[in-house]
Amino acid sequence: MLEDYIKWYEYSLEALNYEVINARLFNGIKKIVVLGMGGSGIVGDMLASIASTSNYPVYVYKDFYVPRNVIDDSTFVLSISYSGNTLETILSTKKALQYTNAIAIIASGGELLEIAKSNNLPYIIVRGGLAPRAALPIMLIPAFKLLSLCGIELISNQELLKAVDILRNIDEAEKIGAEILGFIKSSKLPIVVSSLRYAALAIRIKNEFNENSKIPVKVEILPELFHNDIVGWEAAEFKDKAIFIDSDIEHENELINFYADYLRDIGIDIYLLKLKGSIIERFIFGSLIAGIASVKLAQIRGIDPLKTKSITMYKKMLQNIKSLFTL
Amino acid sequence: MLEDYIKWYEYSLEALNYEVINARLFNGIKKIVVLGMGGSGIVGDMLASIASTSNYPVYVYKDFYVPRNVIDDSTFVLSISYSGNTLETILSTKKALQYTNAIAIIASGGELLEIAKSNNLPYIIVRGGLAPRAALPIMLIPAFKLLSLCGIELISNQELLKAVDILRNIDEAEKIGAEILGFIKSSKLPIVVSSLRYAALAIRIKNEFNENSKIPVKVEILPELFHNDIVGWEAAEFKDKAIFIDSDIEHENELINFYADYLRDIGIDIYLLKLKGSIIERFIFGSLIAGIASVKLAQIRGIDPLKTKSITMYKKMLQNIKSLFTL
């Protein structure tokens, strides 16, 4: 798997040139709804943060349905599933199709692509054969192009090209990845903390350690954590390690530093992940670092980072209860 | 504190009759944005789930700002802060006021009420003197009346009256609370699991054990957890206890049972919290149970459930960096 993370720059250049099939302008769009799960749904979370200063709010739904009330004439739906066969995304996309035709799809194959073709929806076919989590940039990067060709400009092409460039810094990613590995390798249940603006990266880091390294992780987001979670540590008997993600916003870094000091004082080890550049650069470079560190942690633990047998069990079980899902 | 939870029924009857000051119809509203943190913000999370079958999507923001792009002419903003002095909510409300006048406020006092009065906004003054978390029903219940008088019908008054009735079952709440207490008392970092539909209750249970009992808790939501978190337990060295919340939807209970079996098999103790009735009944009765159990756990641990000294530290620190927040 490591090679796939290392190739993110190369894959991303390729992804910048993916063809957007059935692209056309959609008028009157005011918001974006992203449907997707896991390594595909996280693309929606990242889009939501990146788009927070654009004209378009992005709302992400990770379930077998999407509520009727979130889709109206001014909604553009983006369904993302790396395999194209994620049942949640297929069902919620079919549901959305009952309400609107303003739907686009990103997948490497599967039933979702069939839905795109038979409904003449805009879609992108991404490179197949990767673990979904290793396909993050090739789903995120072309999403901007797809949206742009449908009339929805989230960031400029120039910003996007500049962002992709950060993936060339493999040496730096490996260096920081090794630091995190050294920090986290004895941890039984690490915490990842970020501001709400960087929640998508905190969740991504968690998910990488879950899937690649097979360790449980807890994510907490500030400022909300200051209203409840912080109190949980006042008399905690379990203390482990925490990775903090810094921000490009000054007051958020003040809050990060305050909380890092607080947890350090009560006996929790702290690692501060310092990133640089735009929010999209931080998302993809931070994800690259987490990918490398989590695969190497799997190797140290003697675990295959690629295999996720519990997800296979889940998908098998889903087939048995498929009749319970009605459209 | 226990007495306040026990009085929820009484407080709720009172809350049904709170006056909505400056109430007036707002036309053309298509969505609701809730601003609030902690024990007040959770009201927004509950409203969002309860409203999922209504005509109005509800989006909740828990930060010092609200993105410009989420507020337009068809947005109704509801700001909730029990004290009325939560800096995040004050700043995000002031931000929202730059974009719209369709804002209403729920508070027991503080600067938010002053903002409501000076801007002629609809508002409700709720009973003061409680811990914010013990004020859950007196913020949630009148929210429906406030919204209704502003022209936004989420649930019928009949449904609301019926829901409040469940808070009379103190004996049952204490019985289930005692079961959870017995289950969780030796736990160092319990997990709370629910479907996305009941995420607000899972988070509420977590927050109650954080604030009242001073123990850290991890929340995981399905089906998303089946795409990452489940794998983290495959080779976990830390195993503790998990509380599962059942659902009123059949396929969600199938998923709950599958995951409960999975975690039990790998050595995690499971408690299944079975609730009944409508989603709002489940939210408030589940919250009552968690309130009772978490206060009693504090007593067993020799801890004052009311005091949250780390939140006081946070609020003091905020005063020092106040100049960094610009409107």
C-alpha cells in the first residue's frame, strides 16, 4: 500500500485530466449535498471545509438515505463511492434521483457508474485497483473540475494546481510520518484533536489508523470539546497520547495550544502536527503523512494494512438484510 | 443536581407555557440554522434529527462564526445559549445578524437576551439557575413553540404534549439508570454507539458522563463506523465497555445487533439501551436516564457532578484572547 501513497502526486496529475462525461451547466444551484461513506465520504467533509468561504455550502450525508427536505431545485448532489458499489451511497443516490436530476457521480466502476450512464448524469471514472483510502486525492481533486464544469466554482484551477504540488514533498511527508510513528507506536487508543475547520483531517487521520494499523482512535473537535469532553479528563483513569492538528487561523492555534497544555499537564503525551499552506494543501499533505505513518505502524505490529476483514463481514451481512431497505 | 433531572417533567410543563416575545411570522423560510455549544448546541442536534421528516432541514454550527454561505433569505437562525453568555454563540449570532434579521434566541439571560431585545428578535427566557445540561428539556421543548409562532411547524403540539408525558416515568428512568450505572461504573473509557438518526442522543450520553462523572467517552455512529472504526478493533489492545442505543427503524436495529455481537465477540461488554415511542420521546427520556446515571456515577466516584472546573479555565482563557475574534 505504501507505494500508492507515495504515488499520490503522480496519481493526482493524472486525476487533473480525468474526463468529465455528460458535463453540463446547472443553473440556480445554491448548495451542494455530498453522499458517500468512509474513504469516499471524507472527500465530502473536506469539500465542505474548503467550500466554507465559497458561495456554496456543502452538506454531507453518510447513511442509507438522504432526507427529502435537504434536496430542492437549487441543490446539486455529488455521489462518491470508490468502488461504485457502496450500498449506502447507491440507495441514497437512488433516493436523491427521485427528487432531482442535478446529480453527479465519482466512482471507479460498479453500480453507481451504471446509474450515472442510464440517467445521463455527469460522472468521472477514477483509476481503479486501489484501496479506497489510498484513492483520496484522485476523488477529491477531480471533484473540483466536475463541479466547475457543472457551473459550481469552489476554488480556482490555479489554487488546485498549486495544492497538488505539495504532494511532491515525499521526503518531508516521510520525515513527519516517522515522527508520528515514533510517537504513536505504543499507544492503545490515541486521540486526534483539531478545530472544526480541520475536522475532516482529524477524522481522516483516525480512519487511517483504524483501517491500516487496526487501532481504535478517538476524535475531538474544538471549540465544542471545551463544553464537555475536556471535563471527562479531569478524573480520567485512562491516559494515552494525543495528536493535535494546527490551523491557519490564529485564534484556533491559541485554543489548540491551550488544550495541548491542559492535556499534557494531566499526563497525556502530545504531538503537534504542523502543516502549511492552504486548507486543501493541509488536507492532502496531512492525509499523505497519516497514510504513511499508519501503514508503517501496521508493519511494526505485524499486521496487513490492506486487509479489512471486518468491513468484508459487514458487507456480507448487509446482503442478508437488503430487503429491509425500501426506496 | 439529581433533583433537577427528577423535576424535568415539572420544568417541561412550565416550559410549554413560556412566552415567546416578539413572535411574528417569517415568510419564505426553507431551512433552519442552529447556533449553540455543549448542552445548548445539543438541542440543535436533536432538532435536526426530529425535523428530518419535516419540510425544514436543520443545520447546526458549533463555532465562533457561521459561514456566510449558509445564511440566505430563506434561512431562519435559532441561537441557543443557556447562560446567554457563551462567547461562541454570541459571536456567531452577531455574524448572522450581519446577513439576516430572521434570528430567534433562547436563553435564561446574558448578552444574547440583550441582543434579542435591542434587535427586536423573537426570544424566550427560560428558567435560570440550573446547570446548562440539566436545562435540556426547557430549551428543546419551547423551541418548537417559538418556531411554530414564527411560521415553522416541525411537529404538532399534540406530539409535543405526548412526548413531555414520558418524563413522568421517573421510576423507569431510575431503574434503567441504575442498570447503566452498574454496567459502566468500572469503565475507564466507554463507547456509545448509535445510528446517525440517534447520534444526538449518543453525543448527549457522552457529554453527561464527561461533565457529571468526569470520565472520557468515545462516540461512534453507524453506518459510517462500518467503514473505518470497526477495523480499529480488529487488533485493539484496549477493550472496555459499550452502550448501544436502539432505534425505531428495523434495519438500524439489525446493524446495532450485528455490531454489538461483533464487539462482544472480541471482548467488549455491551449494554443495549432500549427506548420506546417517538424520536423526541427517545431523546428526552434517554437524556433523563443518562443524567441520572451520570450523577450517580459521580457520587460513587466521590466527585461533584456540578463542578466543571476545566470549562471555567477555558472561559477565563477565552477572555485573554478575545481580541483575536473579529466580526
